[in-house]
Amino acid sequence: MFDIDKWQEILATIQKNRLRTVLTGFSVAWGIFMLIILLGAGNGLQNAVSKNFQSSKTTSMWIFGGQTSKPYKGLKPGRSIQLNNDDYNTVKSNIKGVDLISSRFQIPGKNIITYKQKSAPFEIRTVYPDYLIIENIVMKDGRYVNLRDINETRKVATISTDVRDALFKDKNPIGEYIKANGFPFQVVGVFEDKDNWDNNRCIYIPVTTAQKLYGSRNINLLSVTVKDDATLEESKQVEKNIKATIAKIHSFDPTDERAMYIGNSLEDFQRFIKLIASINLFIWIIGVMTIIAGIVGISNIMMIVVKERTKEIGIRKAIGAKPWSIIGLILQESIFITSLAGYLGLILGILILELCNKYIPPNNFFADPRVDINLAIEATIILIIAGAIAGFFPANKASQIKPIEALRDE
């Protein structure tokens, strides 16, 4: 039941000791504020890196030729390893565990895309159909490059929404012809792949068509994936087999790290998961220790309160006050200060995160630093419970004071 007299007494005590109350409340508010800020910062880091991984399948590998750094079978170091169609066909046919595969041929020139009188620089990417899934591309209209385009070396292109908006505006581009570096291509689809790596500023054409136009069998990279349920060990074994196979074709030492580079997204993703887990653990340790410091401060302040009010408590007991009424009075004051300070710290922390989310531009390292509101409320509730526990011990000590000893206290 609401006891107005008790609340008036608590408020009077707080008003009488404003500085002490403010400092106590600040320590609690600062603890919950720092916990919210640290959790938000951790989420911002996690969201940014997760978004980067979402730009392609986490089970993908990206394979580039390099330059040998070791002699091998009488061949000197310093040779450039140029991947070609034979590498694509061999990996696709012979490497167990490869799920999807595509190659890309590097088109020379400035990569200018033209439609009628409009032109703009966009990247031209040459691919196989599997690249749609490898790169997590979303089709908005029409279709992607298919096997028939590859086999018949068709001059077709799938363009991004950025290219569509720049060259066609409100016109439907499907069926229209564009020129890519002067070669005509028919638009068969529109895709969207918006991320922080400019994947939405390009067009896709069949790799075989590009190689025929430029008279080359070379490729600048291979992209492959393993099964979605593959373990890191299985992925590493596929990586090892790919390198050994290509090393045999191009006659270089399979242990030569500079001869060929393989970026294993699954390995990077697993490393990221461990890093985020460590960061979150560190954040919780720092946040909890800060809150504990605030709770200890409340307990110490309540002990001072009990000491200052020893004579008053003795009088109360002398006229018949029950121990639980003494405990309830001090607990109520402790919970009130903790709750108010915790709520203010919570609101301020969320406000700061919202401002950061609004004014910090999107980037590859920090994005959407929000914190789960349910988690924030739970943390505040735990803080209040801890404040009650912190106040209980001084309150229990006060309830055990004998009236005669309290009245002698100076």
C-alpha cells in the first residue's frame, strides 16, 4: 500500500543530502550508461562486419594468381601465375567439395556504358551463372546470365539498378541495347547488390563472350563455394586441393604462398565470430564491473545514512517500530535512488546511440549501433534488484540496533 508519510520522509532525506544523493545516483547512472554505450558500440562493429560478409556467401573462396617466390623443378622464382579457362574447367571437374564456381575475365579499358546519347563509367564483370548465388545478387527484373548465354557466347547483359537509373531513368531497360566499351549488348535483367563495395555499380556479361571479343582465354580470378553445411576443416581441405591442382598445372611449389592467393570467407567468418565473442565478453566485464562499483557506492551511502540516523531509528524502535518497517524504509530509499538513476542512465545511453546512428555515415567498420531494448530493460531491472540487495545489509543492521544504544549515540 502506498504510504505517503514514508515517501515524504524519503524525499526530505534526499533533499537534505542533495550532493550525496546526486553523487550516488551518478555512479549508478554512469554504470548503466556505460553498459548501454559499450553494448551499442559492440553491436555497431558486429553489424558492420556482418554486412560485409553478407555481400557474398560465407562459404566462398576467391582465388587469384600471384608471382612465385620459390624455385621449382629448375624454374626460377619471380614468374607470374596467370589463371585461364583450363584452371576453371579442372577445378570444376576434379575438385571434390566444390559446390558453385565462376571465373572472371578482366576487361581492359575504361569500361564506359552507353545508351543512346547517355554514357557513364561502370564496371563490366564477366561471369558464369553461379556468380548470382556466390555474390548474393538480388534480381529485380528479367534474368541473370544463364548457361545458354555462356555456350552460345551471346551479347547479353544484366545491369544494376544504379546503371538503370543513370541511363534509362523511368524507362524499362529490358530488351534495350547498350554499348559496353563500344560493343552492343542486349539488356536481359536488372539486379540489385547494394553494399559498401560498389557491387551495384556494374553490369554482368557472359565470360565466354568477353573472352571471344578480346581474343583471350585468361581469367583474373576464380570464385568457388563449398556446401553451406561444410565445416572449416572441410573448407580448408578444398582450398588445399585447389592450390595443389593449380600448382601442378602451372608448375609452382604448392607451399609457395605468393604464387597464388586464396581468400577463404568461411575462415574469415569464423575468425570474426571469435573476435566478436571476445569483444562482447570484454564489454560485459567492463559494464558489469562499472555497475558493481555503483552498487557498492549505494551500499556505502546507505551505511552512512544508517549511521547518521541511528538516534532516529532508536526512537522509532523505542515507540514500537517493527524491524521490517525500519528495513522497508531504508530499502525503499535505496531502490528509489537506484531506479531513478538507472532509468536516467538507460535513457541517456539509448539517446546517444540514436544520435550516433543518425549522424555517423555508413561505413565498413561501424553501422547501426543500437542495443536490444529488452536487454537494456533487463539490465536496468537487475541493477534495481542489486540496489535493493545493496541497501538490505545496512537496513538489516539498522533494524538490529537496540533503542538504548541508539539513544546514547552521538
